[in-house]
Amino acid sequence: LAKTTQPISMDSYEGQEVNITCSHNNIATNDYITWYQQFPSQGPRFIIQGYKTKVTNEVASLFIPADRKSSTLSLPRVSLSDTAVYYCLVGDMIKAAGNKLTFGGGTRVLVKP
Amino acid sequence: NAGVTQTPKFRVLKTGQSMTLLCAQDMNHEYMYWYRQDPGMGLRLIHYSVGEGTTAKGEVPDGYNVSRLKKQNFLLGLESAAPSQTSVYFCASSLSREGEQYFGPGTRLTVT
């Protein structure tokens, strides 16, 4: 079972880089790692997805070590609008639901002025 | 391109009443999902569908039924609402099983 563990919360300041690490010791060979962002009163929004090494898009980077037992979401130069909950998902929702492992508690990121 | 829309946005039910939540997507996605999110918690999958005419149970299916008669629509029904079903309900769709999920704006349901 690819159970994920993330910090419950993190505080940061505007302009800093935020790194959130997700542990997933039992990740399966064919599992992708996906991160979502959720603002209050809104549905989650896809941020980034990766399988191994490093993936970068216009909003974030995802670092995955060779053993794939963890992954780190990196948000460069955060602003107040990046205050949200960030969820790490390993595999797909259908598989996760079967294992009672859908979205976990997520990491609540607070960006301060 | 509206993406994923949900109807209604808010609803208050009395215990024992029934209702149907409608989810619609215009992206021609095969996969559709219904989640619930309780205060301060992550999302939990209620039911999902891998294509028109198919449905399957997720993590917390009890008390809910679903139907996918048309590819673009996924309906969630509560036959006899209970206070424990007070929650925010999100619908989502995706092109593939591991692909990016697109979420709707949510329906806030209160059962008194």
C-alpha cells in the first residue's frame, strides 16, 4: 500500500522557496506521483506529476530520488496567493480508494507577508 | 469550455429527504469521480465511473448511488439523507486513470 506521509503544516514568507516532502515507502513500480493544490471553498487543482528524477513546469518543480520512496514539491518564490493545502497522491485515485488511501490530510502552507 | 460544473452549489436537506447532485463535463473525459470532503479533512472517493454506462464503488459508497447514462454527466443520489452526509461534494473528471483530474466548484450540503 503506497501510504503517503506529509507534514501537516508549513509557514513561509513571500519570496521564499517552499519545499514539501511526501514519503511513500511502498510506491509501486508503475505509480506516478501527483500533487494538487486546494484553496478554501474550491476544488483541488492539479499542480504537477512525475515518475522519476525531476519535472518542472511554470508553477513548480517535482524532485523524485532514484528509489522513489519520497518526492519533494518545490514552489519557487511564493506569494500570499500560494497559501493553500497541498496534497500528494501516489498512483491513481481508483487504486488508492481500494486501499482506503485516497487524498491524505495534505500540507497546509501559510505564506506570510 | 466550461470544464466541470456542478449543480446545485448549496442545498439544505432534512433527514430522510432525497436529492440528486449533477456533475457535467465538456472535455470528453472517460473517467468521472464523486468525492466528499469533511471540514479539515482530505477528499474521500465515493463512487467513480470509467466510462458511459459504468459505475463502481470508491472508499465510502454507503448511502449513495450514482448513474452515468451519458458520457458527459455523472449523477450522485442520496436516497435518504442523514446528518453524517453533511459535507462538501466535489465532482472530477480525467482523461485517463492516472491523468490530471479536473474538479468542479463543489456542492455544500447540509442535512439537519
